[in-house]
Amino acid sequence: MTLGDSITQSNRENFGYRYRLWTKLIDDSRSFDMVGSITYNFGGNPSWPQHMGLNFDQDHEGHWGWRTDEILNGRLAAGSLTEWLDYYTPDVVLIHLGTNDVYQNQSTTSTVEELKQVIDMLRADNPDVIIFVAKLIPTASSRNTGIIELNAEMEGIAALKSTAQSPVHVVDHYTGFDAITDTYDGIHPNAVGEKKMAENWNAAMWTYLNPCIDGFDNDNDGFIDFTADPDCTNPQGSEFPSCPGNSGPDNDLDGMDLAAYIADPSGATLADFAAAFIRTDCP
């Protein structure tokens, strides 16, 4: 679930980072379902292109103009987080909240406490929920000092609230984001900014959700880690229990074998290997 304000919701003229992230998840062959009580952008929907023959999963909880306390307590006839959670239970939540708090003169202290309450509310719905909380993108106004001040508290929130059962990870959207060139109005991301945000979210999820399926030997056992070893704990060789070959370079120079994947001495493609062994988890 993507949870936030207008930066998450986007508007009729812009696809939004949610769409950019959705395409990345599709490209990475992720199995997922976006959830949320809203299916539209502010003012109407853009014409989102299909990706890989699929229609955009529009569900989200991005609320234009809302502060963190309003996410908690709701607005008249618009619901609140506890009410929305009656209709779905997210396993992973991406939170980008606090920009309106800064613009509407809420104190950093109050916003920090409200973000902690959001985490508690999500856990009441799912004790195992995995939470990614954002260091906010910058703004082009003098309000950016408040953004910086709030961002400085995010690591502390994560340290205090994170547990083994329900970890809280910080995703830095501030660093490398230019409020002049990456937004269309000094606040909301344009296409370039949306892509940067999507990349940051996606990279964080790859790092923390599946640390040993990135095509590298993370557990240093001499075998490439893939879906058979999602926790980096299986013994030597178990990453490819019945997949052909071991890790190696592109020995036959057919362009199909990366050093991070299996050797292909016969010149067959990776797809050929997967089909021959009826293994969807073979690279």
C-alpha cells in the first residue's frame, strides 16, 4: 500500500510515482496487489499506458492536502486509516507523509508522534506488516527547512518502532532529488521526479524484502543466490537445487549469461533452460 498525500495521489496531468513503481514491479516479476480505498488521481485520471499487457493497479491511499493527523483521525465523510483498513490488510506499506504538516505549520514533534501512531495503527491491522517510511522529497520554498528538520527524525522513528516481526525501514527520497528540476511546481514530482521516487522505493524493497535474490552470492557460499535461498541461510549449493549449471561468465558469448547467473556452455538461452527443467525459479 502507498500511503501519503498529494505526492502519492498525483493529479490528472501526471502519472504519479505509483504508476512508475508498478511498472518496475511488473518488470521484476513481482507478485503483488496494490491496495487502498482510492482508485483515482486528484481531479481525474491520466491515460495510464498498459505495461506488459496489464492495466495499472490504481488502488492507493494518497490524500491530496492531508496532514498526518488527518490520516489518523479522518476528514468528514472521507474516512480515516482505521476505517480504510477494514477493507484490506496490507503486508507492505510505503509511507510518504509530512509535507502538508510542514506547510500547515504543524510542529515536527507532533508530526513525529503522529507517524508513530500510523505505524501502530498499521500493526493493529497486521502485526507482521513491513513498513517503509520516507525521508520526504525537498520543496523549492523556504518551507524546505521544515522538511529537513522532519527528515532528520525519520531514522529515530525507525529505530524506535522497528521490530523483528514488523520492521520499519527508512527510504531517502531527499538526497539526489532536485526540487527545481524534478517537480512541476516546487512540491509535486514531475515525470523525472516520479521515476526517481519509484526507483528509490523499488531499490529499498529489493534490499530489505529479498536480500538474497539479487543475483549475487550474498551468503558467500560460492553459489549465486536466487529464489531458493531468500533468507541467505541455505547450505552450499541449495540456491539452485535442480537448476542446470553453476554461476559463471558468458562463456559462449551469446549475451545471455551474466556473471551473476548460471554458465551456459551450450549456447541455449536462459528461457530455454527454464522451460527444459520446468523451473520458474531458474534464471
